[in-house]
Amino acid sequence: MTRQTPLLPLMISSALGALGGALGAAWYVSTRVSPEPRRSFMDDYTFPPGELGATYEPVSFTSGDGLRLSGWWLPQEAPRGVVIGCHGHGGRKDDMLGIGTSMWRAGFSVLLFDFRGRGESDPWPQTLISREVDDLRAAVAFTRGREPRARIGVVGFSMGAAVSILAAAEEPAIAAVVADSSFTTGRDVVAHGVRSVLRIPPEILVLAADEVVSRRHGYRFSHARPIDAVGRIAPRPVMVVHGEGDTIVPVEHAHRLYAAAGEPRELWVVPGVEHCGAYFLDRPEYCRRVSGFFDQYLGSLEG
């Protein structure tokens, strides 16, 4: 006669194991959303704008809560406007050198900067938009101090694109936005990542991860909703750019953002490219389109 395992202890053990696995997965997701800053000597090995022939100076300015944010200022004597570049979630300002120096050559003054916790800016746990919007507004204030009469455009990639949308909805000094590979909501993009990587239904895990992030870092990524903000930018223009083959932020996010935006608005979906891939597919065409957009609108809006 075989010995029977009591059913209730087995059920409890299975439930605790499932709970522990879910909490562990939620913690893992939270660390991907808000990783702790880790600097190394490699952070100092960057290519400054001078390597690409641009005139620049290292600058710093202070966020609303007192952090030092590091940047590069690329000035023009008589600028056609100012373009601020916003890098992605795990990036830094030198990621923006290609588009930044191109805008400088097109006659714009340019500010490239590191969000908090990245590059040479002060350490801070990275967030998914929460404090980065404030960082961009600090960059706008710095820019207005340097070029008080110039109109300001912002070009952002991935998280930086979402930050650009949210900041422009609150900050009238931002006169035009190019948003490349933005997501509609923080919850949507995290859920897509969970579904793609862990191959499990995301709903409960995303809720748990949102709670972990809230307790660890004091914000909820579910509150980041560019889809609700993009319509408030009008009548200032928005250009939405996205790769049709994006597996990180599916192209449907671009279509939804464009549908929610007011006029004037543009949508440029690039076939056959991944996340933030439009620039790398055809650099001259990308820079021509973006500089043309800024040239058209920064010169025609009231400051």
C-alpha cells in the first residue's frame, strides 16, 4: 500500500511556491523598470561632440529637487531655434550625438543631457518617466537662460520620446516635439515586455511589479500615460516616428498616439526596422525630415 501525501499541505506548499515565484518575478520586473545606478570607468569613455566637428561646451544645471544634471551645449551665433535631445531609458547623452550634431549643422543650437542616474548626472534610481519629466523641464529652463528669444524643439527616443510628450503637455516653452518610438502607457510597455520575455499572462505580474516599484522608489509606472497627454500639446506640432518591426514597443503605440494628437501632427512609420531603428536605416533622410520639421515650426510659432 502506497503512502498518500496529505492534500492540504500539498496545496499550501504549491500556493506558497507560486506566490514566491510571482513575487520574485515582480521584483525582477521592477529592477528592469527602475534599475539602481551603477557607474564604472566605461562611463567616462564617451565621444564628445567635438569628435564630430561640432563646437560645444560641457554644462550642468540643477533639477527641481537639487540633482546636478550633466550636458553638452552646442551653440550657434544666430540659431534657427534650439533642439533638446532626450535619450532612452538606459541611455545617456552621447547616444544622441548623431541627431544632435546634425541639428547643429542645420543651424540650431542644441542641448544634449543625461537624465538623472545616467551618464555623468548625479546618481539616482532610474525611473520610467516619473522624475525624468522634471529633468527635461529643468533642461528647458537652462535653455531659456542661454537663448531666451529662441523657440525650443525636443527630439526624444523611446522613454525620452514619452518624456518629451509628457513635458510638452505641461511646458508651453516646448514649441515642437519629435517622438521616436514612444509608448502609450508605462503599463502597456511593461506588460508587452513581460509577455514577450516571460511568456506568461502579464496582468497580475504587472500589478505586483507596479506595487514593488511604488514601495521601492515612490512612483508607479502605471501612472505614466503619454496617450493622455499628447492631445494637450496642440496647437503645437508633434511628429510621431516608429519602426514597423518594433518588438519592444509595438507600432500600434505610434498609431494610437497619432490618433490622440491634435493638429498639426505627422506620422512616419518606417517599414522593416526595429526599436529606434529609423535613424540607422537612412541617417541623411532621417536628419533631413527632423530638421525640416523643426525649421518649419520653430520659425512660425509664437514663443
